[in-house]
Amino acid sequence: MGALTARTQRWLDPLEAASNPGAFLVVENVSAAYTAGHLALRQFSCSVARGERVALLGANGSGKTTSLLVLAGALAPHAGTIRMPDLALAQTSGALRAWRQRVGLVLADPDDQLIAPTVADDIAFGPRNMGLADADVSLRVGEAVEALGIEALLPRAIHRLSLGERKRVALAGVLALRPDVLLLDEPTTGLDRRGREGLRALLAARRRAGTTILIATHDTDFAWDWADRAIVLEAGRVIASAAPGVVLTDRDVLDRAWLDRPAVAGHT
């Protein structure tokens, strides 16, 4: 598609992180690639307030998942900086360990994340890897299990769980780390109505606790209802950043990013 129209251009946030004194998570001019010569993320910038809810939207290959991997410290950027007020992301073992204790990522496919034979062991893996005492590990596992209502799953083998159950266990393992920033990749995929409502309740509780949440999703209805801000990506670049009610009613943005207009927004 061609260049954005003047109308759409109004919704491009300049994203000058340094000018936002209230920012908690600051991302400046980050670029990243999986293979040499092909950038999957291009000069990505945003500043996110503590407790803010951000939806990252775009077509397949737009850079949504890549941005989450970079923010989580799972993919090293080629350029740019990422920081919180008291911690910067750096590619050393100590810095990455500290960052990953503060920023938790839940992948779209739970089978890429679950590593232990049983639910109890998997949820406890992260806290144990932090070197916490057994009592603290048990406390964190208990908190995460209660938050997701999966007490009955604790003794079960991972391979005997349904997809929805595995997604909840993967999320519980991240919550047990008590992250300041929670990143979720396509969390509504595969969830029925009950699962979606449960996810909303959990995210509301996390927000009340001050957790900053970024979700990569195709689900514009979910983004409209849930997010404080929608950031739309195309070919690794941010093409719009504003309130969902602004971004997701702009036909130029929706057409360029191959996104559906939210049903609640009507068809005008």
C-alpha cells in the first residue's frame, strides 16, 4: 500500500520517550532481525506508563511477536535501547537475568514454553531458577495457581492437558515471577467465552496491582474493549499509536494493517 493519508498521519504518536517523565517502560529506536539483511522490527519506539494496557496490532509478519521477544530479552536487538527507571536491558548474562525477572513473556503456543513434566513443577521452575527459598517458591506458586483457578491441575502431567489448560499453566509460570511488565502473545487464541472472561478478570487484577501489560493480538474487539492504547505495526514499523477508539475507526490504518473493524465500532 502507499503512504498514509494526512488524516491517518494525525494518529502517529511521535513517541518521544525522553519527553515523557511518567514513562515506566521506554523503548527507543529498536530494530531487530532473525536473519541478516531482513529487519523484522524497524526503529520501534514507545513509552508505556506503569499499569498501562497496550495492544500491539497488525497482520502476520508485522512485527508484533518480534517486539515482544525483544522486550522480554529473548531476542537481541540490532539497535536501540530498552529500559525501566532502575534497569536497562543489556546483552550480558547478569543483565538479562535481572531483566527477565522483571519482564515476563507468555508465548502464543504454550508448548514452546512448558518444560517440566507436571504442572506443579513447571509453575515452580521460574521461582526456583531465581534461587528463592522453598517457602517463597511455594508462596508464589500458590498465588499464581489461585489467580488462575487451576488448583486441580497441579498434580497433572503437562501432556495430558487441553490447549486452554496449557495456556493457563504457561501464564501461571510467568505470574509466579511477579513481573512488573507482562507480555502476552495472542492470549485469546483458542479460548472460549469462559476462558476470555477469565483472562479479562485476571488482567484486571494484574492492572490493579500495578502491572504494565502489553498484548500482541489480531483481535480488534478485544483491543477495543481492553486496551488503553493501540499500537499498530506494518512491516516492522509503527504506523499508528493512540486510543483504540481513535486508531480502530480509521479505515486507512485498518486497511493498511489488514485489521478488521471492531464490531462495537459499527460500520460507518
